[in-house]
Amino acid sequence: MAKNQDNMREWNAEESGVWIAPKGSTLPTTDLTIPTEFIEVGWISEGGIEESVEVEAKETKAWQGGAIVKLRNTSTKKSHKFAALEDDPEVTGLYYGHGKPSLVGTGENKIARVDMPKSIPTIEKTVIVKFVDNAGYTRLKCIELAAVSERGAYVTNVEDDSVYEFTMTETSGSYWLSDEPAFLEAAA
């Protein structure tokens, strides 16, 4: 394959984002439309979405020269790290593991109450990460199941923006849907 600058992407158009839905929700399979049951996480910090793939392998070394003669992958971990800028029930629910807020009080004195769990439960979601290139191409990373595996510190001070940092680890299958010319050509 020859070098082609047209295949270089800047996945930071405003339409990019992270969408979540309850575990088991139906993902798109034939187009780039995000189903209505998915809720956008909202604005993501300027660091964007960091996707990492960790592969652990077992090496078999031969006595002769200590050469590696066999390598077998023993585990794979795919995760997505991002920091949500918005402070709303979906984002705080991912972070703290709380359920739906309830209204308390009467008349004009109603306020929202959010009951926090004593221990944060395992939070699993069906996830779509939408990447939109500034040239207009779209890639949907469709994740059948991902769990919130890590959370960063939530800080409120005068120097830093308050953000909710998450790492979501894939615990099931995933796939891409894309209208990028290189992938359309390869699939033809």
C-alpha cells in the first residue's frame, strides 16, 4: 500500500462523542445512525478519547541461545479513557453508580435527591464511540458491553475544570462501522 495523506484523520469534529445505553441495547449494524435509546455523555475534555489495547503474551524460549521460538497471546484488554466535562445524571451515574434522581419537597420547594450507593456497583453499558473527521468521514466504534473499570479524582478548585474521568473496559465484542474510502475499498 502506498502512502496516502487522504487516509490521515483528525477525529475531533464537534459531532464526535460517546453514547451509552443500558446493557444489551441494540447496536447499529448497517448504517451510521445512533439508535435513539443511546444517550450522549456530552462534552469530552480536550484530551479526547484515549483507546488502549494491552496484550499479554507467554514466551517460550529455547535452550539454544535463549531464542524466543514461540509466542502465544494469553490475554487482551481493550479500554477507552475520557474525561466528561458535563455534570448531569448520566455522567454522575457512571461515576458514582447512583440510580435515577427523585423529586423531594413540595410546590416551589422541590429539589432533586440523588441517593448514593454505599459501594459502587459494577456499571456495564452498551457503548458507541463516534469519531467524525474534519473531512466529514465517520467511524462508529460499537461496543457490545463495557464496564467502568477506573475513575479519576473529581476535583473542584479555582485552577482546574471539574471533570469526571473514566476508563471503560470492553468485556464483550466490538466492531467498527465506517464510511472511510480506504475501508470501503478494502471491503469491496
